[in-house]
Amino acid sequence: MTDAARPPVPSSGRRSGTRRFDWPGLRADARAAIPDASLALLVTGLVFWWLWARIENGSSPSIRMMPPFEDASEYWWYWLCQAFGWSALLWAYITVAFGLLRSGARPPWRWLSAARVERWHRTTSLTTIGLMFLHMATFFGAELQTNFENQPMGELVRETLVKVFVPGGYATGTGRVAVLIGLLAFYLGIVLGLAFYVRQTTGSRLWRALHRFVIVVYVLSVWHTLLYGTNVWFDGSFRTLVWALQMPLAGLLLLRLLAPARPSERLRLRGPGRESRPLPLTARAAGRLAVLATIAGLAAVIASGADGGRPDHGHSSAGVWPERWVIWTGLLVLTLLLVAVAHRLRPSRPAGHSVAGSSRWSKG
């Protein structure tokens, strides 16, 4: 999300009467997202129908690992959960693409204005968060439907709430890692996505810096899908297609880093005032090299068709990797990085509404 089409951030601190959270802006964006969300629900319905049809005709790879689920009408909650998961990933893909277009070099098409791309980015972001929540809610329904005969309902509801909504609460099978990764993506997506609506408190510079970490949410979402999406469990053309679709997004990310919309973000040895900037230069160069390495890895996976997924023969599950402590360590590192960025870019609190304070905010 970007703030080009929004009113300027207050010049200093929090003025009297300024809201800490931009509820009017969120309500306006939510209303604007209604057509987008309606289309997303339609797509979810089509995916659900497609999954159901493949179960009914026996062509779904899911029933090779889960034979009891071959009765689609009995386990419809599960297949609805899968449908919401796929539509959420699709909308995440779309909103990330809009965000990269808005913050980087855009095609010279007159109809693709910055304000329009930004509006699309905000509405698709809200739709993505809603789809992710519905994905989790239907997973909750699927867990209740599968286990309701095994224990009292009250105890089952409490345990299922922990398994579905608490990171680390799902402790069996592949879900020990896959559900944990999915939950981290969901909660990080809420915090980093909705940070747009507190930018009047945090300042635009801090909001933009934190919002860049949304790309981590998308990576976690794809990882979660490849680990737990039952239609991509196996090596094969469909799994390779999922990887291939990431290539355009990686290319957009590289283009955004090489040609950012803001001149201050370009890779230059010296800033506008000719001052040396070794730390920002190193960080930006490392980011570009990381994206290049990612593109090379994607190309290798697409060319070989092998990414460590379960083989398409036999019914034995691959070992769960990585261990959960690796995920928690990564989350700790990410949290420390976010805290460091927030500390470095926190808005100053000058006494009174001085010109200096206004200048600091306007630099963004």
C-alpha cells in the first residue's frame, strides 16, 4: 500500500484530533473492495467446484494420500478450505504485483496511473486478508467435522481453536510446520498490511520501511501452500507451474529494486548531498543480489521439475522440514529486524509544531 493519493502526514507528533488509526480510510477502502471481494468469492466457488469434480471422478492427487476424503460430500468443509486457500494465494499474488508496480517503474500506459494502481493495491490487500481468514475459518470447520465423534464438543472446540489459530498449536504430521508457517503469514499480513492506516502516527518513512517486509508474508504463503496444499503435494507439472508463476513476480521485484519510483531509493554511492552512505548501499545491493539468486533458484526448479516435494509414486510422506525451532528462530530474527527499523525511523517529537519537524515528515 502507498500513500500518494492520501492527505499528507501531519508535520509533527500527533495533532489534537488526529486519529491513531485511520478508521474512515479503512471503511472507505473496505467499501471500494466489495466488487473485488465479490469476484474473489466467485473464483473461490469455481475452485471449489473444480476440486469437487476431481474428487468425484477420481483424478485428484489428494485422495492418494487421504483415501477417506474421497467422499467429497462428507468432507466438504475441507475442500472449501482448500478453495479459499487457493483464492487467497491468487489474490496475494495480485496485490503484491500491484504493490511492486506502484513503488517501482510502471509501464507507460496512460490508464495505469499511480493513483489507480494504489487503489487496486489497497482493495486487493483487504480482500486477501479476508480470504486468508476464511481459509482459517473453514479449516476450523473441517477439523471439527473430522473429529467431532472422538471427544466432547466443548473440549473439541477449545482444542481446535488452539490448533487452527495459535501458532505452534498444531502438533501432528506435516501441519506441525505448514500450519505454523501459514499462521505466521496471516498475522504478519494483518500487522504489515494494516500498518497503512496508522501511518499518520508512525510517519510515512517508517510505514513504507515496514511495509516492504510484506514480501516475507507472500513467501511464507507460497511455502505453506507447497507444504500443505494437497493438490501440490506431489512432484509434477502442476507443482512446477506453481513455481513458474513466481518468476514474473520475482522479475517485478528485481525491476522495482533496480528502478524504484523514489529517487532516494536508487543504488547510488553518494546521496543527494554527496555524503557517503555505506549502510544503505550495502543493504540495497544485498537485496538485489538476493532477488537475482532467487530468480536463479526458480529457474533451476522449473528446469529440473524437482523441488523436494513428495514423489508421485507410493504413499509415504516426506520427512517434515524444517524443524519448528528453525521457523521460530527466523521469526525472532525478523522481529528484531522490524524493531531495529522502527527504532531507526521512528518520528521525532519536537517541542511544538516547528518548521524542522515539518521538514522531517515531508522527507518521507
